[in-house]
Amino acid sequence: MSEPIKIPEVIASRSSYKHKFSLIELYRTWVLLPYAIRKFVNNRKSQKVSSQFLERLQLAVTEVNACPACSYAHTYMALKEGLSAEEINSFLVGDGKWVKPEEAKALMFAQHFAEQGGCPGKEALDALEAEYGQEKADIMISAVQLMLAGNIIGLPYSALKSRIKRKPYQNSSILYEITMQLAAFLLIPPAFIHGLLR
């Protein structure tokens, strides 16, 4: 049996947010989830974009936001998709060693998407579509959208877990951590209805 993969220390020992998301960002991301989930699930059947490629995109988003909870979850998922421990760690620290030339533009888009809090520039969207075509670009956007939604909840969850271990994040509060967890559940129904009506 192989030794379990270790999350890079820079993520595992996190003591502050790289990006602290707002309730508005949470709601906006939740509104986009019904479409993203549908695209992502349909791709599981059609495999128009490989699962490994989508997992690398999601790891790129998690690297930007440095979400410990998502890093642990997606390490497990990436291993199941066949990525090596070395490749996963490379993506989690953003060193670029395992970036394939044909995936580079999509990975840069995923990082840009995360840095912009899910609001990428038109030029970035156009470049992604020009490189991969609209159908594949939509699937990639859905994958990074799902990852961002996970980060928005995973970051305050990670901060709350750290607080329970008496290592609170420097730029957090228990009120923020609990509010974001509760809001995620309370906003799901109205956000999903809003998303379906779009």
C-alpha cells in the first residue's frame, strides 16, 4: 500500500485567507451552479473534456485561493482520476512543472477566473473559446465555477476547523466563519431558483 499524499505545508499550515469572499460573491456563485452542475455532469458521460484535465483546472483554482479543505478533497479526487502525487502537489503550489502545452491557456484562464472571484474578463473568455471551442470552453468554465463555489465555503470551514484547534486565522472571525456556513445552506434554494430562471 502506498503512503498517503501530504498536502503542501504552505496550504496545510494556512493561518489567513488569501481571498476573503463576501455573501454577495457566495450568492452570485450559487446562482451559476445549476448550469455548471448540468454541464459538468453531462461531460462525465460524453468526456468531451477529460476528467484529468478538469481536475487540473480545479486544482489551479484551489491553488489561487489556497483552500485547505478543497486541497484535501481534490487531492483524493485527483488521485482517483489517475494524477500522480507529484503532479497534484505541483498544481497545489503552482510551480507549473506538469503543465501540458495544450492545456496551458485553460489553466491560465482558471487562475484568472479565481483571481477575479469568478468574474473573468471578456478577453479571457474569448481567448478560452477561441482555443478550445465554445462547447469545451463551457465545460471548463463549469468546472472552475464549481471549484470556486467549493472554495467560497471551504475557506471559512477551514478557518473554523483551525479555530477549534486554537489556531484562528489572523484575518477572520467566528462570526464570519459561521455566517458563511449558514448562508451557504440558506441561500441554496433562492439562488438555485434564480439560476434556473436565468
